[in-house]
Amino acid sequence: MAESETLSVDTSNDTGEDPLLELSDEKLFQLVNDTIEDNEILSAETHMFEKYLKRVEPKGEAGSLLQSVHPPSGLAPSTSTQELRGMGRKRSKSRSSNIDRSLKLTAEQKCDISQREIEELREDNEKVREDSEKILDNYRAIMEEADLRLAEMKKEFYEFERDIVKGAVNTRTNKVVSEKVIRYFEDKLRSRDTLIEKLRLKNSTLKVQKKKLHLQLKQKEEMGEVLHEVDFNQLKIENQQYLEKIDERNQDLLRLKMMAGNTTQVRNAFQKKLHTLEKESERLKSEISSRNDLLSRIDVETTVVEEERLKAEKINKKLRQQLADYKVPAVMEYVTEKADLYDLQKKVKSWERKVEIADMALKTHRKTWKQLEMGSQFANRWQMVEPI
């Protein structure tokens, strides 16, 4: 297809009737890109068709068909490029259209080929997956065997060090006793023989079980109870349906878990709020009790104050009565009483002075009296001492 377009371009250049000259650079660039994309699609289809032919048709037929579709470089037509350029435009178009009609595949054939290729790719992927699983199983078995051997080696090393290196040493000579070493290796060989015999018996029992399973499988195949590919496909479909149901249930479970989580968060928030409200309630209860105690004390104080008020009112009433009944004396009587008060104050001061003078005289008399007593006591002591 692309070769026919290039041939048409060349012939048009020779004749001078090229329609591409009327196109702009952008349209030419877009045309080139479209042609490249078409060529890539055609190359992909050709590659797929070649694989299909190599797999389905024999080698000779496939090679002849491929050579007819794509002739090799050594078997190219004898006409050169210059001769092709000299041919007419109508002849190249008709020839290219005839080649396209004779070599292009229909849509149904393309769908069949692509479907076969998809199935082959699936089978190859399945085969690769099975092979990789087998390889992984072998590697896992090798790793398990290595782990078991490593554990056995560690155990034997520990036992050898415990029984021979440390336990079989003579305390007098500080050397290993050979009898203990020989006995240790004999015990190990005996235990190894018993393990071999046990594994041999287990292997024989597994062979018997394998033979029984083969017989059962053969009987089922003869009776027609073996599952065929259709049954496996049906089981795959049912498995897919169950997996979809499981996914739906998992989505529901996830949604319910999210709802449960949101509910738990709301419940925790309300619990925190309830806890704070309970604390506030306890505080208010204690405050109410303290206020009630204060109110009771205030009531008691109010009764006491009321009693005192009544007493004060009585006293006030009495004093008011006395104040109402009080009569002011005359001025001359006040003056005489004031003069008498001054006279009495003067007399009191004179008497106080006299009392002070008498106190001083008393003190002097007491002092002289004490001196006289001391003199008389000294004289008596002297009279008592003198005769001696």
C-alpha cells in the first residue's frame, strides 16, 4: 500500500500533475504521520499473521505464502525503479488496488486470528505459570531441606560438644576418652539406621497409596466419572461467580466496618461528653450541698440576728423613752454643779499630794527601822561571840 503511494507520487512528479503540491506543510505532515501509523498497524497485523501461519501451516506452505505476501529482496520483480516511475498513474493505482483486494484479510479472519493468538498467549502464560510454580516448589523444598539439615547439624554439633568435647574428657589426664567417642558414633549410626528403616517403610506405604490412587483414577476414567474440560470451565465460571459474591460481601463487610468505626467514634465522643457531664454534675452536687450548708448557717445566723435585732429594738425603745422623759436642768444649777466639780477635783489633787508625801515618809521610816533592826541583830551576835 505504501509502495503504491510512493510510486504514484513519483509518476506524478514526472508528469507534472501532482495533487500533493496543493497541500500545505501541516497537511503533508499529518498525512505522513497517518501513513506511519497505518504502516505500524499493518506491520503488527503482518507479524501476527506470520506467527499464525508458522504455527498452523506446514513450513513449506507458510514460506510460500509469506514470500507471496512479502517477496524477499533477492526475488524482487525485474522492473527497476526508473521503469516504475515511467509507468502511468492509472496503471499503478489499479495494480495496487488489485493487490490490496487479493492480499487483505477480512474482519472475521482478523478476529479469528487474534482470538487464536490470545488463546495461545493464555496457554503460554498458564504453562509459564505452572513451570514457575514447579520451580518455586522445588526451591521451597530445597530450602526446607536445607533448613532441616541445618537444624540437624546444629543439634548434632551441640550434642557432640556436650557429650564428647565437654562430657568425655578425663579429669585426670584432660584427654577425651576413646570408648565414649566410639560409643557416641555407634549410637548415632544406630539411630541413623533406624531413621532409614522408618523412612523406607514410610516410602513403601506412600507407594502403596499412590498405586491405590492410580487404580481409583483409572476406574473413574473407565466409568466416565473424571472431570473434562467443560466441567473445569463450568467450575471456573462458578468459582468466578463465587469470587464476585465474595467481593460483594467483602465490600459490604468493609462498609459495615466503616459504619461500625464511625459509630464507635461517635460513641466514644458521647462517652467523653457523658464523662465530662458526670464530672460537672458531681461538682454541681457538691456545690449545691455546700450552698445548702451555707444557707442553713445563714438561716441560723438570721434567726440569731433577728433575736438580737428584737433585743436592740427593745433597748432602743427604752432609750428613746428615757430620752423622751429626760429633762434638762437649769443653767445656774449646771454652773453650781460645775463649780462643785472643780472644788472636788482640787481636793482630790491635794489629797493625792498628801498621800504621796505620806508614802515617802513611810518609806523613810521603814528604811530607818530596817537599819535599826540590823544594828540590834549585829549587837546581839557580838554579845554572843564575846565570851568565847
